[in-house]
Amino acid sequence: MLILILFQDMIGLCQIKMNFILILIILMGLFLQQSKSHSSLYKSLFAESGYPMLGDIPLLNRKIFRATRVTIREHPYIVSIRRKYVHYLTGCLLTKNLVVTVAHPLYRVPVNELNVVVGENYSDRGTTLLTVVLLLIHKNFDPYTLKADICILRFYEDIVIRSSSKTIALMPPMDTLTGQAFVTGWGRCDFTGRDLCLPRSSVYFPEELMDPMLRSISFVISSPNNACDVYRQHDNHIHRGMLCVGYSRDVKPVAPCLGVPGAPLILRGKLVGLLSWGLGCGYAHDLPLIYTNIQHYFSWFVTNVKILKNITHQHIKELFVVTKSYKLSVWLQRTREKLIMKPETRLNLQPLSIDTTLSKLEGRLYDVRDFINNGTYRSEKKDMYKEMKVKHDMPAIHFFLNKPLKTEPFLSNESLYDDIDYDYDSDVEN
């Protein structure tokens, strides 16, 4: 009898264990199903491509992913750089008439096609187009490696400092880069379709729907960032003057990203970097993006901004007038019957007082007249500066080092030719 009771108790215990195991199996199945649903949810947020892969070209795709909509009053230093009246690039306001941005989208772009709009939340709005008269690209800029990917734009009109348009200071070289940072700009619509977007197309990005609303992301800058080492595995080297910050998808799967060229990186209320290039934004294997390091080019800013501030309205008034006149002549040329006219021959250009100051600037200076009349003004400017070198012993660094002159400052108050057709590529120097 005792043995029978013990046997029944053992059967009962086995049933309890079996029920417990069955419950565990059900719970594990639910957990795995939930994990699988979370995994599929994360996967649905990104493009199906395994980007980046070895051999991929590390360029920004102008995409914004999971960013927050902000107003221009929260980031009043942001400006929209327009090309032929269409938003083309994000920039940052340094002074009342200077904007800093990256150089690679503006390389070989005629100055007369550029304008600046300040104080606007939307990149497709703005009633005042500021006239760009000078584009200063760093002399060491390399369009292939994106070294020294930085430039300064000077526009003619001085802005009024107000709540929606304010300048920002540069981060000094000795300050440490740690803490909460912000990146802000205009870019592509989120491809997930889960966020509000007002898509706009552009002649420069016909296959991409641009979101005109200003957006911003934030992240914590920490050192070291081991995810940046992956770039070397892709044979993409981070050179001096480049700054790699931000999250990778391996660390934060749903981290926001903003892949907008020229978007400023702000830390403790100061400009730290300008978004230059990187592998991905909104892909499953995103890496931290690469910025132009403002601290590395601090002395370049100090030298050139000081010279640019000495260029007054009186110095560039004629250039402003000739730029406006050229744009008007383009419009008239497109709306009137073409007349066959022989171009005049203009020789022996005479230097203006501003030429001495401009010749001291580092980098390459472009004038609107460099891009018209088949490079006539461009070649004449070179000849004139050769004469100035001999006669006046110009104190430019290029002369002391016996190097070829790389600056082409603004010269002459000559009127424009009526014939405005030109082939830019044939005019660019080798």
C-alpha cells in the first residue's frame, strides 16, 4: 500500500514538472516571436542593402533619419545656400556677411549661380536672396580625398542680427570635444514614410525628394570612438583635419542620423565641425560620419576672416553691380531673340585698390567674370598680376616662395559682354 502511494505521488510530481516545462516552452516561444518581431521592426527601418560594403564610395546621401523638426530660432546660425534659386547646400553664419560650409559641392561652381538665404525654417522659402560675390576655397582642398573640405562665402549685403539670424563662434583649438552635440540642416525625406514630409524635387537632385523642413539630431561625443576604425577596413583614411564622431548602428540600432553636406556640428554653443562625408545614413551598417574639424583650421579662419572683414562695400560695389547685371543679362538672353554680335576686345586691365588685399588671401578666389566670354578676363587677370609682381613686388606668400600664383582676385570695372554663352569646363585651369 505504501509503495502504491509513493508511486502515485511520483506520477503527480512528473505531471507538475511536465506542465511547468510546457509553460516554459510557451513563454520562450512568445519571447522569441516578440524578439523576431522587434528584429523585423528594426530591419524595416533601414534600407535592405548591406551598405556599407568593401569598395563602396563613402559619400553622403543627403538623408535625414529619425531627426527632430526644429525652428530657425532654435538654430539661427543655419543658412540655406541656393544655386539658381534652389536649395543646394547647408551653411553656417560666421559674421554679418560671411558663411562657412564644405567645399566639395561648390567646387567648379560659378559664383554667379549662388545666393544665400538666412532666417528661414523652410529651404524653399525666402524673399531676400543675398548676392554671393566671393568664394574662398581652402588652398589644400582635394576633391578626391576631401582633404581641407572647407570654404567661405562672402555676400554683399549685411544681414540684420535678430532672433532668426545670428552668428556663431568657433570652437578654440585647445577646448576638449566631449558632451552633447547637435547637427542641423535640410535633407532627404525619411524613406520609412512614417514621418511628416513635404517632398520637393530639384534640378540638382531629380531622383531624390527633399524635405524643406529644418531638422536636427543630437548625440554625445565621446572618445575614443572604436567604430571609426572600421573606415580603415574599407580603405578610407581619416586624414588630419577630419573629425569622426557619432554613433554606429552596431552600438545604437535606431540612432538618428543626418547626412547633409555642410550641416554644422555644434557643441556648447560653438561650431566644431561641418558634415563632409561618411558611409551611410539610415542603412543597417551605418558608421559615424566624418566632419571637417574647425579646430584644425582655426588659424586659417583667423587669417582670412580678418582680411575679408577689411573688404568694404566700397571695394566690392562694382563687383556686386556686375554680378547683378550678369544675372539680369542671362534672364534677358533667355527671353529675347538672339542677335549676332561681335564681342569687343578688352585688353590691359588695370588693378583696383582691393587687388592688393585680395592677393594676400590663401586659397583660390573666383570672380563671376572668370566664367564668361571663354575665359577672356581670366587670362587677362593672370597677365596683369605678372606685371604687378615685377613692378610692385607684391607681398603675397606665393611670390616669396616663388610659387605660381593661385589666386585670381576681382579686377576691373569693365562692363560685361552682351554675349554670355560660355563653356566652363574648357576654361578651368589644368
